[in-house]
Amino acid sequence: MVPALRDGGQIAAVRGWELHGAGNLGQDRGIEIREVFVPEYTHRRDKLDGLRVLAEDGKLALRVARTYPAEQAAAAHRALEAGGIRGRLVLTFDRQENPT
């Protein structure tokens, strides 16, 4: 992925990135790696809502390979295990107004 980035570009690593022993990873071209660890914001709805707004405005984009309703989580897991997925698999949940 690093060779495809422009000089001075950035990588947002949303899955975590092992940096030890990984070479300079484009540092000689001014490329920065930014780790995004969303769980640290689990209680910061304002931060997650800000990400949602950026995504809706087209300023933040993650490649989504396919969406599955939550009831098909097993099928999504099988697809992930099979490999060859380019992008994220996303589970969607229906919003309930009055959960019991």
C-alpha cells in the first residue's frame, strides 16, 4: 500500500499496525501512519457522531465490500474467512425505538 501513496501522504490504520521491524514504511517520503483505535471512544458518542458526519459528507471513506443484516452475521463471517474480500464487511442493525 505504501508505494501507492503520494509523498507526504498518510495511512489511517483502523485495524492496528505492527510497526516493529517493519522498515521505514515510507518515512523517507514523508508518509505518516496514523493508528485509529475506535474502542477508546466507546463512551464518546460525540466523537463517533463526528466520524459519521465526515463519512456522510464524503470527507471520510472506507471501502465497504458488502453489507449484511445482523441476522446474516454467520454468512459475513464465512465470507471473511474465505478471503479475497477487498474492503470491509459491515453488519447492519435495525434501530428499535423501544427496545425491551
